[in-house]
Amino acid sequence: MAPKLPSSLLTWLIFPTCLLIFLYSTILPLYTPPTKPQPSRPLISPSFTCNLFNGRWVMDPNRKPIYDGTCPFHRNAWNCLRNQRENMDRINIWKWVPEKCELPRIDPFAFLRLMRDKRIGFVGDSLNENFLVSLLCILRVADEGAKKWKRKGAWRGVFFPKFNVTVAYHRAVLLAKYQWQPAQSAIKNQDGLKGIYRVDVDIPADDWANITDFYNVLIFNTGHWWGLDKFPKETPLVFYKAGKPIEPPLEMFDGLKVVLENMVPHIQNEFPRKTLKFWRLQSPRHFYGGEWNQNGSCPFSEPLEEHQLDLWFDPSNNGVNKEARRLNHLIEEALQGTDIQLLDLTHLSEFRADAHPAIWLGKKDAVAVWGQDCMHWCLPGVPDTWTDILSQLIIHGFQTG
């Protein structure tokens, strides 16, 4: 028979064993084993069987802007957070959902890594600047050392030193070169003519004439200055080609067509094929009751419904905002057969009558002087969705070579 352990020794063996069991059962649930570091979200380029431009806006209460009103690259009149525009939370909870795929939000860190040592340029009017500011403020989240940059004819731009990336805007509202010529005294009073703006349809504006080899990605636009509100009959556009006036003189819409017929081949022939080139179609306006200079306003708190869009924007209805689709048709014709990709942001933006600065322009007398702004967009806001789409197209462009 095996010898028995003394009772005192048995007691001392049982006590530490129970203590160890107690500690193990108490402390182990509090311990979380280290997890492997999660890689940053991959750059997902959507399947291009999916059309990113067709879809619907859905409400996502968890959606928040990537940046805020403190971004140093804001333009004051579009900084709707700082200007305390009403409904900014609601403006930014709408998410664009394409019909057959998911649109990821841009990851500024991953995107700047992809763009390392590269440059992105915007060329056109202030709606392209509106677009630019969205991209700048988003990318600054990944590089707070970003610095203002203004070279090569750029109106404004930013350099991101951590990634050696430059993003800039070249202001060229007509794309072609134009300049003011005052009327000679002998004809000054003829029909109230004060002078003309000479447009050389075959010469690019100086602001972007020397960027041929500079950018890896370019986004062009024109359209918002092609109207009588910008160039009334007292100061009309007069079109020249090869240094001579075009005869018979062109009306404004035909002048735009001829400018496109010259500028598009210039881009196609003079810029390297490896440069990713996009043309942003028109950004729709939402003036209600009149033009910007005729007390037009945009008193909306919700996006438009699908069935309302044609009433607002179909040219056959001859409404205040009809020009966007009409100009898009000209641009699409001019781009056929080129490697310039259409950035068709018109349809998705038509819904968003609720998302303009309106009366919240950051200056006391701005509305009295300029009227409500129902053309540009609040930031953060709709252009951030434009940026999500552009980033996916750029990713796809570089991945496919």
C-alpha cells in the first residue's frame, strides 16, 4: 500500500492549486492576445462593367466628412461649416450608390502612396477649382505638412512633401486664349458697345500653355462662362482663328463648338499618351425663380427626386438651368475618338439642389452684391463624391497602364 501524505502537507498543496485556478479564471478573460496589424484598406478599383455615374443617393446616418472647416485650402465662400450653413450634417449623410457596384471612399493615405512622385492638374473654371479644394482637403489628412504651391502658370496648388505629390489648378475659363479690347472711340457708342473679348480659338490660354509634360493626371472643363450673363452684348466674345476674325461672326454656342474643335485635338496631340486625361462634364446649377443676377435662389433642404430632374434640366423645357445638358452634348461629340475620358458627374449632381452655399457665403454683403450661390458646392459636400469617383478612375488607369 502506498504511504499516505500527511494532512498538513495535503492542505498546503490544495491551497496554492485553488489559488492558481482562481487567478487563471479571473484574469484570463481580461487578457486580449495581440492581433496582427491590419493592412490599410486596399485600393479597390471597381469592376468597369459598373457605371459609377448612374445610381442613386441613399441616406447613411454614419457617414461623416473626412475633413472640416479648418482645412487651410478652403475658399471662404464654399466653407459652409465655418459659414454656419444650415443643414450641413444632413447635406453630408447622403451617399452615392452606383447601380451595380459599391463606390469606396477615397483613402487619402493609400491614394498619396499610389501617386508618389506624381502630379495632378485641374484646368478650367471655378467649378474645377471647387473640385480641386475637395481633393486638397481630403489629401491633407494624410500629410498635414502640405504647403501652398503656385508655379507653371497655376492659379493655386498644394505640394504634399511626405509623398512628393503636387495638385494644382490652372484657371482657364474658356480654355482658349481671350483678352479684352476696348472699343475705338468712333464706334464706342454703337449699340452701347464698350469693347470686345477677342477669343483665339486655336491658342490655349497662357495659364495652361506650358504644362504639356508636367502632369501625370489632368482634369479639364469649360462651360460656365459661356453665357450672356458673363459676356453681354455690350462686351461680347469675338472669335479669331489664325489671327483673323472668323467670318461670318459666330454666336456664343457656335464659338464654344469651334473652341472645342481646336482645344481637344491640341490636348490629344500635344500631351503625352501616358498622361491620364479626363474631361469633367457640366456641374448643374439649381437656381430657382431666376438667374444668379435676377434673385435666383436655392431654398432646398432635400435632394430632388428622379422624376423632377427633366423638369429642371431638359433643354426643351427652356428653364434657368438648361445649359448643362446642352453643353454636355457638344463636349461628348468633340471627345469622340480621343483618349480623354469623360468624367460624367452631371447626373449625380443634378439631384443635389440642397447642397449649394446659397446665402451662406462668409461675407456680410456677398448676397447683395453677387446674389445667392446656387452653382458652386458646399465643402465638405458633393465634390467629395466627385473625388471618390475620380480616385477610382485614376487607380484603374494606373493599374491597367
